[in-house]
Amino acid sequence: MNKASALVLAVIVAVAALAAGYWLGNRNAPVAAPPAQAVSAAEPAKKERKILFYRNPMGLPDTSQTPKKDQMGMDYLPVYEGEEESGPEAARQVKISSEKIQKLGVRTEAAEMRDLARTIRAVGRVEANERLIYSVAPKFEGWIERLLVNTTGEPVRRGQPLMEVYSPELVSAQKEYAIAAQGLKSLAAASPEAQAGMKQLADSSLARLKNWDISDEQLQALSRSGEAKRTLTYRSPASGIVLEKKAVQGMRFTPGEALYQIVDVSSVWVVVDVFEQDMALIKPGQTAKVRVNAYPDRELSAKVVYVYPTLNAQTRTVPVRLELANPGGLLKPAMYADVELATPGKGKVLTVPTSAVLHGGTRQTVLVELAEGRFEPRDVKLGIQGNDYVEILEGLAAGEKVVVTANFLIDSESNLKAAFSGFGAAPAKPEEAPAAPANAHQGH
């Protein structure tokens, strides 16, 4: 090969090498960025918020870089840039998406001022009015000659004859009075001293008969006739029914022995057992509604007349006595009665529904809606409780909205969140996870 051919071959090789190098360099080079004006024109008018990560919907510390569902099928919630929570108050606040609020059935109601009335319901029993119980007990010794009312439960009228009794002492006292009355008449022309002595004897005999409950009618008849009667008629002291009868015809009785017990049923008592936590609301003079099973369509009106000073240690209740009229004797002693006691309110007070309050030992908590989807548990101090509402003394202002349904679920999420925050720093976000040590994958 001559020198000219060698030179041509060298030039061809050099050109080929340069072409190969240029091609390899262009293949690995980065693509040039478009001009700044072109980028600006391509961006949308409003910049979209950046999603940092997705958090567990129940407040658990696990997070995810991509959308996913938990074991209950609930979607993980996105956390956007600028929404990172910090501070002790935010540690217990809970964010819930509108979709989750609908699934849980969360409902809120504003705290309002209202007149808080309460109705106390209790079970009572009908009892005889002890003020209207009368006992027939002779004050002398004798025998029952004739029994005119001979059955327990028999209705009687005031003044109706009950029995005729014989007593030697009664006959002797009648004769003594008759002699003194006749002597007083025969001494009309005698000296004043004699008349005074006879009058004193007649008066003492008359007082003795009156002390034995001899009626004025019988005394007048004795004074007119001057003849002592062998028997004395005992009459009913009141209208009512015979509650107890011990009298038997022909029996001998002693002074003070109760032969009849008669109760006037025109008015009765209803004794109800009220729980001790409701005692502060019960005052004498309050009205009550009474119903009995025998007459379910009738509603009777009663009045609180007495609150007993004793407490039943087994049932933790206090007896309360009601008094009511009993026309026709419809209510019978020992009947059961359903009682509604209406307690007066103390004016307008701040209230929330009873379902809004979460009871946790010594604490009472409500969940306050701070904004749409954001809730905060707050401790409150309770006052009196009505039928459906409870008074709020501290911790809440009028107009603030509280959760009244599914609040225990939100409270559970808040407690979980507060518990995990108590372990120290919040869990690291996925993009902020610390890098592994340089020797973490090296062999040992």
C-alpha cells in the first residue's frame, strides 16, 4: 500500500470515530427545558394543593403515600400542604370528611337557652288517709248484747248504730245522774247551799257519762225520763268503711279495747318512692298526675303533702306522700299507682340534648363542631336534667354546635389521637422518613 492510500484510510477512521462519539453523546444528554415563558403559559390559572400523604381515618399512626382503605373499608384521608396539625389543642381535634360524616350519621344541634322542665315518674301504692281513721273503743268494761254491723268492709254512715252494749258501771252511773237530776228539781225551794251541793253531784255524774262517750241525745232522754237504760248504743263516728272488726256478739270487752276501726275513703294517700338524686326537685305543694291499672282512662290530680325524712338503704329511694280526693271510693288501699311529678323550672338556662353528653367517670364531655368536618372534645359542668335536655353550667356558650349522634365514635378517634401524640413526636410523614444508616445493608 502506498502512502496516499494509507492517508485516506486514516482520515476515514478518524471521521467514523468522531461520528460515533457525537451519536453516543447526544443519546445520554438531558432534554433541554422549555423557555420560562412557555412553562408559565402551560400552568393552570389556580395551582392545585399538594397532597403530602394519606392518614388513617380512625386516627391510627400509620400513613400512606397512595390512596388506600383500612380494614373497615374506610378511605384514608388526604393531608394537604399547610394542614399539618400542631399544638396541644390541635392534638385532640378531629377532622372528618363529609363522606365519613354521612356514613356515621353525625348530627349536630346548637346549645340554646330554654326553660328546663322535668317530669319524675315513679310507682306508688294507695294507702288509707291516716287522718281519717277512727277507732271505736269503749272506756268502760261491758258485754256486747247486740251487733248491728257484723262484717269487715261494710260501708257505714256517720251516726249509724254499730252495736248495743251492757255495762253494770254504765247503769250505775245513769242511775246516779237520774237521782241527782231529780233531787235538783225537788230542792228548788231549798237553801242555796243545798241546791249547790245537789247541782255539783248532778254535774259530776253528767261529766262521767260524757267521758264515757254517751251521746247528748241519750243524756237528754235520761234527764227527761229519769230511767236508766240497760244497754247503750254505740254509733259510727264517721262515714266510711269498716277497716277492722273485732267485735263479736256476746263477747266481753275491756276498757280501751278497739272493737271497730272505720276509715273515711273520701280522701286517700298515694306513697311513691323517689330516687335520691331527684329529691332536690320535690317540694310540698307540687301537683302530680295519678293513674291506676283498674281505671287506665282516668287521670287523677294529687298534691305532695309530705316528704319523709328517711331513706331506704336497699333501693336508695325516699317515700313521698301525695293526697288526693277519692270520689266514689274508686281507689282502694294497696292498689298500685303510676305517678308523674311535674317539677317547676328555674327560668331560661343553657341546655344541650342529653345525648350530646359523654359520661366518663368524673368527667362529662361534649364534642363541639369548630368548623365543617372539624370537632373538638370539651369538658362541661352539668346542672339539672330535664326530660330530653340537660343544663350546662360551664364549658359551653349559647349557639355553639355539639354532636348529638355518633359522638362516641368521634370521641374514640379523638382519644386515640391524643394517646398517640402523648408518645412524643408525631409519626414521621413518608417523605420525611429518616434515611437508613450507610452501613445498614453491609454485611457483618
